[in-house]
Amino acid sequence: MLTKEQKEKIISFSKKCVEKNDPFHDFSHISMVARNAVSIAKKEGADPEISEVAALLHDICKSEPGDHGTSGACKARDFLLSIRASGAFADAVAEAIHFHDKESRERSPESAALWDADKLYILTPRGFVSRMCPFWIMKLGEEKGIEKAVYEYYFYKERLNTKTARAIVEKHSKTMDAIIQGLKKTMDSELS
């Protein structure tokens, strides 16, 4: 169990590390993922503290070149050990971070909670419209960006690990289907 001082250091470290991230992976994203990870962990029998800390640190290397899951896992583990978290705790957090951006069905419960928490918002109407589409449009342009956002929606929806996350996404599926059909319709025809 972490102390209040350790938790404050983790939050401060996370905020500092994500300052250079793009606006879609800033500390507001980190905070949302942490809240979702704790909620999912509690409902799925995962350790909420490991899930929360993994979420707080999952994008600390997002702005750096290379595999941010792998480099972030190493950096998070080293940091946690430096603030005297146990080796087992640091290893569990690092494992969840390592796999948060990799497709795998072999996940710890905490890794599953983090994966789902990281993807959950973009699989809801608000997150899809405010984060997923703008992120890909910024990277690829309007048409290819929308196509990529739609692809990613279905890709991540099919790969959710927990019943909790799948139930949340299912509640929004009719609205999401309408949004995607509307996007496809406007892309397939000229606007009048």
C-alpha cells in the first residue's frame, strides 16, 4: 500500500512527464484513464491501486520515439523503486504499462483494466467525436483520418478485456452506429 506522499510524487511525476505529449494524451486523459481503471478494477477483481498507478504512468513516454509502452514500463518501474514502492508493486505496474499498447490476450487483471480504461472513452460517442476523430484527422487529414478512426473504433471494441468495459460500450452502440453511418454517408456523397 502506497503512502499519501508516494501517491503525490506519482501524480507530480506523471504531470511532468506528459507535458510534452500531444493534447490527446495530456494529464486530463491520464486522470480519466486512472478513474476508469480504478472503477473497472474494483468490478473485475483486479488490484485498484496497481491499476490506478499504472494508469497514471501509462503515457509517460508517449512523446518519445519508439515503443512508449516498453520504455514507459521501464521508466515507471525505476521511478516507483526510487520512491520506495515494493519491487512486486513496481513490477505489476510495469507489466500493465508494457502491455497497454500491445494486442495480447495474456493479461493480468490490472493490465486488462488499464487496456480497457485507456480505450473506453474513445469508444463512446463523446470520446469518439472529441478525441478519436480529431486525433486521426490531425495525423492523416480528413478523409483518411475518419476512415482510421472508424477502423480503430471497431478494432478496440472487439479487443476489450472486461465485462465492465464491454457493457459500457454496448450501452452506446446504437448511437455509435448512427454516428459512423452518418460519417460514411457524408463521405460517400457530396454535400449539398
